[in-house]
Amino acid sequence: MKTPKTKYFLWLIVAIFAVTILLPLLMLIFEALFTETNFAFDNFLTIFQGEVLKSIANSLIISLSTGLLSVIIGTGLAFILTKIKLPLKNILRLILLLPLFLPPYITSVAWTDFWLFAGFPKSFIYGIPSVIFILTTVYIPLSAFIISGSLENVSASIEEAGEMMSSYKTVFFKIILPLIRPALFSSFILIFILSVSEFAVPSYLSVNVFTTEIFTQFTAFYNYSSAIAHALVLTLICFIIIFPGKHYLLQTPFVSFGKKSHKIKYYSAEKPFIYFLVYLTYIILFVFLPVMMLIIQSTEGSNFALMQSIKQLLPAFSDTFLLTISSAVFITILGLIFALLRNKILDYILLFTFAVPAVVTGIALIKFYNTPALNFIYGTSAVIIFAFISRFIFISEKIIATGLEQIPPSYLEAASVMGASPFYSFKKILLPLTSEALFTAFFTAIIFSIGELSAVIMVYPPGISLLSVRIFTLSANAPQNMVSAMCLTALLFTLIIIFIMLIIKNTVFKKQWKQS
Amino acid sequence: METIIEFKNCTKSFGKNTVLNDISFKIKKDTGIVSVLGKSGSGKTTLLRLLAGLEIPEKGEIFINGKTVCKNGKNIIPPHKRNIGFIFQDLALFPHFTVFENIAFGLKLKKQSDYKNTVNEILKKFEIYSLKNNYPNQLSGGQQQLVALARSLVPEPEILLTDEPTANLDVKLKKKIEELLNDIVKQNNIIILSVTHDHKDAIKQSSEILMLNKGKIAFFGTSDEIIHTKNISVTEFLEI
Ligand SMILES: Nc1ncnc2c1ncn2[C@@H]1O[C@H](COP(=O)(O)OP(=O)(O)OP(=O)(O)O)[C@@H](O)[C@H]1O
Ligand SMILES: [Mg+2]
């Protein structure tokens, strides 16, 4: 793919990305910094006062604790999953991931249902600890997944060589931990960014955080410049937190694909069923319990809540389906192009778009496209697609780049020596060998997009109905059983999509060479 | 006899590390097997990659059949037009293709219509016909090496480059591959440049030997000559 012509073409696409998605973000930041200097300066002063200061503190407390807790618990689960021989391992792994596939607002409704049902005090339910708890249950799978991938990359021979010389404790702290440190850091930062951006959970639990503050400034008071000033502060906070760990974030593979060339060291635990029980308890508590609660709550009182909610949400299904799928197609193609270009600056640009909190992305897109000249875009679902791309292209590109890196250069060299043109090698070698990564990137983009609320709630045009937005707006005035029923419906919708994707994976991507 | 391969004042560096420093040599068309010897890191693989066009020397010129294939840091003829077969150190079998598909890859590109027969013939000759529908990860190390050899031979290259094709093999399989290579040289008039660590074998098998040391050619001549050489760095390396 290195002929000059294709290269120009790829860079042209990068340029289109830069103009449609990067430029709005940059313009917002520059505007806040320079154009409205005086105005913004006043706004900055008001930001660091009373309530607002408290919302910043809340945001930080929530996202730092969520990051820390998710990484600690995720490491434990990852260890059990990769290093100890357990029955039903693959199924356990899939179920563990489930909470991540569910939009966070569904999880928060489910847990609130449970707490109300179990008679917890309202002061607990509608408070910071419960937001941390819910976000942690959502993001534990993410850290467990990344960390277990990195544990799989530690070869048995390294561990065994260490064990010949010292105790297992030393091996763990001196060999394993340093090797998985990048994964620990990058999952922490990833989760931090995702939870700082999180809007639905704190808003549902009436906790005032920075994102809800910006949202209120923007939608209730129509105070653009105050919202923008807030947005800038939040963005800066994110950048400051990310900065020390940016290398880890760029270098850690988020997923590990295919067969490993080395063996993984397994430990035969004395009592493996204890670990199995730990796992099972985790899954029952954090996966089945909330789902059960949704089911119980939505059948409470009238039996019609579920039917009614399906009816209410029906128009949202097709829009959500079409928009998330088409965004995922764009995200995957762009991700492949960016991964093929392997450019450092491009890496940082993608990290930047990801690090900008979702509400800020929303405001940036509105400010940029809601102008007479560009209104033809603003009024359409294109803005939603831009929002999804901006939010999730970083993650998808990382997944695809990881897949590409795992193809030894000698494959392409062998093909080229045998007479294959660059395009032929791309089609016959590179593309089939990255298909798993492409599929994973596509799948991830769909799942994250279905759950996205913070950015799209700002930009969705009239006439377009998205599942997350619709549930969020309807739930403001709906009785609890109706809210639960809507969430159950959304859950079913997500599960059906996951199911379809898995079927597609097993039929289209059937790979005999992976087996054996 | 005509010259098939010529290196003229070629220099190749990676950063500050000059791996091959101003080397020149010629190989004639009927030479047969040329063994490339040298310590680990002496540039053996790099030499083969230069000839294949996968690396470009920053100085000097390389000729194949009298035609300039690269000159002054530019590839003039790209790898896929040089008619060279290459067996890589890691074999580079395509994991998503079967044995048959791997071997057919180069032939299909040449738009040969009866490629199936050609592939089946070589599978039988190499005694791996029963494995034709297996994927590379279902083969033993030795079987993989046979497939890699078959794959690089079917397009009938004029030059075959092998990077330690018989490393890690048991004696029997090693003999078999050596015999196959000898047959091929006799029948097809092909030049084999073979990197190896086993210099005793190299002296026995090959008609010429090229030895690299510290970026220079320490020795280039026939196996008879290398046994009787007085060059100390060569005798030290060979331990004779
Ligand atoms: N792509 C590269 N980038 C930087 N340095 C390289 C690269 N390829 C090779 N080298 C360096 O060039 C030198 C020669 O490498 P080469 O692989 O040709 O050695 P070799 O003789 O084949 O060794 P071995 O017998 O161990 O395979 C080594 O010092 C190596 O570190
Ligand atoms: Mg080598």
C-alpha cells in the first residue's frame, strides 16, 4: 500500500477527517481561549466558585475512584481468568464482558431498582458513592479485558526463568507487574476519560458533576460562553491527567489477537473451585442481579409496561440501528486507513479527539455546524455520525493497529518476492489477516455508539430518534416501572445486536486455521 | 560463462551501523550452490535481502543477468519482477492459506492456467501431498520447511535465496532437503544462495563459499580453496 497514489488518497481522507471532525474541536478551544477573552475570563472566574467548584470536585472524585477501583478489581479478575485453569472459561469471559456492552444508563436504572427494592436510604442511592459503584461495575470488564490481554503476552518461559531464581512473590512484583504496567496505566486512563465524560449516570442519580453543569448551562440557560468556558476547563483537566500516561495509552495493545507463539503459564490452584466461586459470585452479583431487577421492576404493577415501552421506543430502533451501523462502518474504514499510515502525529490527534469530553464534543459540533453556511449538515444525521466518529475512532484505530502489528513483515515480503503487487498483497494477505481486528473494531464502535448519550443529546436533529436520547428524555416524567421497562427493551435490543454480530462472526469469519 | 549476480561497491547501513561496507563480487550462471557464512550479525540475511530488493544499498550497484536492479539508493527493478525465490528465516507461510494455496500463490500471480497440476506434482515430489489441505499451524517444523521450499520453487525462479532452511531439523529431513536442492540445481539450472551456520556442511554441499566478516567479504572461492586457505580470520572461524 505504499505506492504514492494510494498514499495521497489515504492522506486526502485524513484531511477530510481533520476538516469535519478535528476542526470543530480546535475552533471551540481557540474561541474559548482567544476570541472571547474578556467574556471568557469573567466566565472562568465564575467557574471557580461555590457550586461549580463542587461539581468539578465531584467529577474528579468519581472518575479517579472509578478508574482506580476498576483497575484493582479488574486485575484480580484478569489474573484468575488468564492464569488459573477454570471450567467454562470462554463462557465466563463473555458473560464478564456483558456489563460493558450495556449502555451505562441501563445499568444505573437497574441498580437503582435494586436499591429501592432492598430499601436502601435515598441519601445513599442519590449520591456520589452509588455513581462510583455503578461506573465501576460498568468499567471493570474493560480493565479486566485489557489486563488479561497483556498477561497473555507474558510468556511462560520468562516466568519460569524467574521462578528458578526466586519466590513467586518476587516474580510477581519484579517481573509480571512491570510487564503489565502499561496495561494497568492505560486502562486507568481510558476508564478515567470515559467516566469523566459520563453524563447519564450522574444525571439519573441527581449528582451534580461537571458534565451535567455544562449541559445545564447550555440547554437550560442558553449560556454558550459559560458552557464553553466550563468545557475548556474540563478538557484541560482531562489533558493534565492523561499527559503523563500518554505513551502507555498509545503503545498498549487493547486486545490480543490470534494464536500466541509462546506458552502461557498456568497455575494449578490448590482449590480451583474457590476461584470459580469468586468468579461466579461476581457474575451473579454484577451481571445477573441488575438484569433480574430490571425484569422484576418492569413487570411491577401493570403488565403492560414492557409492551408500552416497546411501542414508545419502536421509532428509535431503526434510527439507532442504522446510525450506529453506518457510523461503525465509517469508524472501521477510517481506523484501517489511520492504522495503515502509522503516523505519530495522527496518533496524538486521535488521542486528542478521544480525550475531549463528550459534552464538549457535542458543543463543538453544534457551534461549528449550526451556522447558515453549514446548516445543511447540521439538520441531518451526519452530525450524529461525526459525533460517534469523534468519540470512538481512537479506540477502533488502536484495535486495528494492534491487529496489523501482529502480521510479521516477512509475510508481505514473501508475497512481494513471489510477484504480488502491493494492492494484491493488501487484498489477499493483509485484509484477511486483520479481519478479526476489523470485526472487533466494528463491533466495539457499534456497542459504544449505542450507549453514547452525552454527545448525541446535544446534536441530535429533529426527527431523528436515538434509543439512548429517547429513554433519557422520556424517563424524566415516566414512572419507575416504565423506565425499567424501557431499559429492559434497550437491553434486549443491544443483546439482539450482539447476537447478530456473533452469528456474523461465526459464519463469515469462519477460520479453520485458527482452530486446532 | 555469463555472470548472473554482481554486487559492485555496495554499502548498506542501518543508522550508524555499517553492515556491509563496499563489497563487490560476481557469481557465474552455472555455479550451483553458493553458501554464505559468517558470524551472527555479520550481515548474511542483509545480503540476501539486498539481492531480493527488500533492502536497498545506499551506495553501489547490483546486477542480475547484466541488468541493473538497483543503483545509488534506488530500486530500479522491484522485488516481484526479479524472478527470485526467497525462503525466509521464519518461513513466512501464510497462516490463512492451506498448504496447496500457499504453494499456488506465486503461480496464480503468473496467470498460469494449469497451476493445479504443477502444485500437485511438487507436492508429490516433496512427499507432502497428503498435507495439501492442512493449514501451516497443523504442520511440524520440518513439514513447514518443505512447504516453504516448494512455494519458492514452483514459480521457477532463476535464483533461490534460502536463510538457514535446514536449521532445527533432524538429520534425516535435513538430508532430504539437501538432496532436493541438489536435484533442483542439476535439473533446473538455478543458483542457490544459502545462508547457513553449519560450515562443514557448506563445504561439502556447495561449489562456492562467500564468507562475511566485519562488513567485508573475508573469503570468496571454491570449497577446495577454503580448506587450503591461510587467511587467519577464515581458519579461526572454521576451526580448521
Ligand atoms: N531492519 C534493521 N534495522 C536495524 N538494524 C538492522 C536491521 N536488520 C539488520 N540489522 C542489523 O544488521 C546487522 C546484520 O544483520 P543480519 O540479520 O544481516 O545478520 P545475520 O548475519 O543474518 O545474523 P544471524 O546469523 O544471527 O541471522 C545486525 O547488527 C543487525 O542488528
Ligand atoms: Mg540472519
